[in-house]
Amino acid sequence: MGAWVTYGNTEGGQLDIANADKVAIVGIGKTCDRWANEAKKKLEKRGLFKRIFG
């Protein structure tokens, strides 16, 4: 019975590692989306003339 417990713990650990990677990727995606939205808002605040000529 101990072998099954060891196997289950090992597989569960691998699953935790895989899920941690996915959580990190989702976090990176959310950060990129937030930055893109912030940049878009900054550009929308400025008029056309300021966007072209600084």
C-alpha cells in the first residue's frame, strides 16, 4: 500500500508544478494586458497634434 501512496504523492507534486507554471503564464498575460490598456489610455488622452509632434 505504501507504493501507491508514494506514487500518488509524486504525481500530485508534478501536477502542482505544472499548475504553478500555468498560473505564472496567466499572470504574465494579465500584466501585459494591463500595460497595453494603460498605454492606450495615455495615447487617447493626448490629441493628434501632440501624438505626431510630441
